[in-house]
Amino acid sequence: MIIETLSVFPEMFDTVMSTSILGRAKASGLFQFHAYNLRDWTHDRHRTVDDEPYGGGQGMLMKVEPLATAIEDIASTGPRPHVVFFTPCGTPFNQQVAERLSHEERILMVCGRYEGMDERAYEYADERLSIGDYVLTGGELPAMVVADSVVRLLPGALGDEMSNVDESFATQAGGGLLEYEQYTRPATFNGNSVPDVLLSGDHAKVDAWRRKNAIERTCRWRPDLIDTADLSPEETRFAREFIERYHVIPSE
């Protein structure tokens, strides 16, 4: 896989893309990364990438010409990239989107700045994404979020191939839940003990406890996920009981 970014601050990616899981995956050749500087596609001495919006208003907008030229030039250097723009208008980014993007051969993420982009730039987008209903100063952080989420799905990136299956929001069979509670040593801390079943050595009982605990945690903290989770009829009954316990106000 090839992951690329187009930004006015390409140096922001240096540490993230060379640290921890992403750094090891890149070093082992699981993916290639390149951060392009949008100013390299400008033609004035100030390397201008923004201008005042027509009609007035606050702030500056990113110009369409350098964006269009950069995207076309980058795309011409290899297999055509899947071009992603970040915008409040975009599809909410989630695990399903991450898994779909992990199968792309090449991804180019375009990072906006200032008050936004000239609307004509979005004609070059294959996909528009949003990582949440809040405002950031630029698209670099969303690009890092997407890159991190996608790279960890690449075979070999986590070492343990089950790591992507047995965690929150996994989309495989039985997925769609928050991950179960986890504990490590000491077995007791400030009078709070690890559940006995986790110390039993009985793997079947541990698996059953973890599954039920994941359902309970999801019902308590993210009940909105239950409708789309992959549950058996019995697990659905458990879920209804948990939701009533945590969210239904008893009638007087």
C-alpha cells in the first residue's frame, strides 16, 4: 500500500509516521509513505496557496489551481490514487471505512487549511470524510487518524493477526461491540479484584465472560451500537436486559 498526503505542513507527519506500529510497519515495507508540500506547486515568490473568498467573509480559502495541479502530478507518478478530502460534509469515518480503505492500493489524503477550500477543488475527490462533528485547524490530524486506523489493519502490522478481530468496532462475525474489560497484575488493587473467571485458566469460561462483558459494556456506554452489532438471539435478550438496567428510568 502507498499512503500519501498533500499539505502545507508536511513536516507534521514525520514523528507519527515513524513511531510505534506505523513506524515498524513502514520500516518492514508493509506500506510506503510520502508527505507532499502543496507550496511546491505554486509559481509566485511567496508560494501562495490561499486567497480571499469571493463575496467577502472571514478568513482565507485554499486556491484551486495548486491543489488541482498537485493532485494531477502526484497521480501521474504511479497507480491512480484514491483521493480523500476532509470536510464536515464528508462521510463519518468509522471502522468499516477504515477496512475498506485498507484494500486500496494507493491513498492520497488532501489536507485543507484556513477557512476551507475553493469548492471546485472537491471535483478531484474520490471520497470526502469527516472524523467528527468538531472544527480543527487543518486536515493533517484527520489524515493521521485515518493512516493509523488503516495501517494497523494491514496483514502483519500488529504481529498477532487476531488483534484486529478481538477489539472494539471490529466488523467480523460477532463484531460491532466495544471490547471487553481487561486486567493485568496485581490481581487486587485498593480492594478491587480481577474477576475470578479470568484467573480460572478455563478458556471457554473466559471467552464466554468476555463476550457477555462486551455486550454489557456496549449497552452501558454505547447503546447506539447494539442495533447493528452481530448478536445471537440469546445475546439480543441479554442486551435488552442490560439496556433496561442502565438506561430505562423506572416508572413511579
